[in-house]
Amino acid sequence: MSAHQFSDLDVPRGVSMMGSEASLRKILHTVQESMAGNLPEIAVMLAGGDVVGANRLLHAIKGYLPIFASDALIERVTEVEKISKAEIATTVAPLYAELAPRLEGLLGEIRDFLAQS
């Protein structure tokens, strides 16, 4: 297993949850493809007032993060997703704008991890 340290990607957690590094890598390939499209899509939805659509995508992200992400990131995504269930886009958009760089960072960490052999 790689000794590389990541900020929000918790490789040991992921290996523990998935049973092996190979299984973790398999799910992370899928997550990478999904997140690469979903993160900008959430911003576009919120800019257009579609908080329901943004919530749907945030809910999906919230669902898979506990497999391999840091507790702090899981907690923050959970908070924003919960707020997006009840608030309007103008309330959720700045919260997502604050969260997005961290999710982009996680996506970068996933790409870096997958690039390692």
C-alpha cells in the first residue's frame, strides 16, 4: 500500500471498508468519473436556482464519502447537503462555493492516488 499522505482521502479507511486496495481503486475510478462531472454541475444548478438538482448530487456524494474520506469532509458535506434540502439556492450557493474547493482537492487526491502503481 502507498505511504503517500493525503488531506481528505483516507486510504486506510477505504482499504478497510472495501477489503483491499484493489477494490478501493476500483470504486475510486467510478467516483473520479462521477465527481469530475458532478462538482461543476452542482455549481451550475445552484446558479440557476435548481437547489433540488444540486441536493440530489450532493446526496450522492454524501453517500459514498464515508467509504474513503476524512471525517471532517464527510461532516461538512453532510451539513451542506442537509441545508440544501430546506433552503433556497441563494442560501446554498455560497456554502457550496466554500465547499467546492475542498471537494476539488479530494478529486485531485483521488487522481494522484490512482496514478500511483
